[in-house]
Amino acid sequence: MPIQYNPQSLEDSVAPIPALSIYISADPSRKGPISSQAGNVTSPEKRNNWSLHISINNAESIQLDTIVGPGDVLLLEVSHQPDRGSVKRIDLSIPTELSVESIITVLRKHKHDCYRFAPGGRGTRHWMKTTLALLFSVGYLLDEYEVQQAKKALEEVWAGQDQPVASKEQAQMEIGTFFDPDEADSNL
């Protein structure tokens, strides 16, 4: 469904690559528009864009980035990225036998590629939180404490290394919805 590889040739080349670890990271906070019945308005609340990374060596990862597509539907962009700075990073322990393909397969099997964002393209933190719970439930994340710490970090917007933004600038976690792709095709 809406998983896109950037570039497309990455789909076949990353499949067999062993996963060394998983981490989530937040890009620097930014102010974002809020959709309301009155239209888009500027908000003092800040937001982070969170990504899930599958480390493939000490300096590179396969990044699964949540992008708002047509109809506010999740496009999970898979790209090969050098590790870069982030304002918050949480490392998560995984079993040694995982591959990039096995992780993407479990996301598809459990329809974590079928997600509609809340109005205004919000809901990445909720998607990430439920995805971490899924990966833990299937044994792809090993340490419950690490998963709980990651979920706790997702509750806040981060300004810098281990520093959340001021409480007046915090945005609440918006909740999108998972959907059945067979039912959604007629609605897109």
C-alpha cells in the first residue's frame, strides 16, 4: 500500500540487509499550522517530525519517514540516509536475526502502512507509539523499558538534546486512524 522507496531501486536492494538496531529520532521543533473549522491558523505550539530508523552500519540507516499523502493518508517513505543530528534519539534493542525486509513486512502485515492522519496532517507521534508497541509485541524490540522510555519521549515536543520545549509551546499528541485498505480505496 502506501510505502514508497526513494529511490524505487532501494526496494530490492535493502530487503536482505541485516538490521543492527532500531532507533527513533525527532527533527528540530517547528511551528505548524492548525486546521480548524475557521481554516488554517498559526499556533504557538511546536512539533517535531519523528522517523523510525533501521541502522545498517555505524553511520547509515534505512529511514522510515511518515509523510502526509493525498487524503491525509500516510506515505511511509523508505530511504537510505547517513545518520544525522536530531534533537531527540532513542535507541532500541533488537534480536540479531532481523532484516530490513522483515521489519517492513510486519508493518504491512499489521496494516501500519494504512494510516490516516488527523486534520492538518497530525498524528505521527501516535503512529510511532503504536508501531513501537507492535514491534515489541512481535519480538522485534527486546527491552520493554526502552520501549516505555521511547513512548514517554513521544509525549513531548523536543527543542534540543534531551530538552523539551516550554510547556506553553507543547502540542498535544494527535491521533490518526488505522484503516482497512480495501475499504479505503473507494474513498481516496
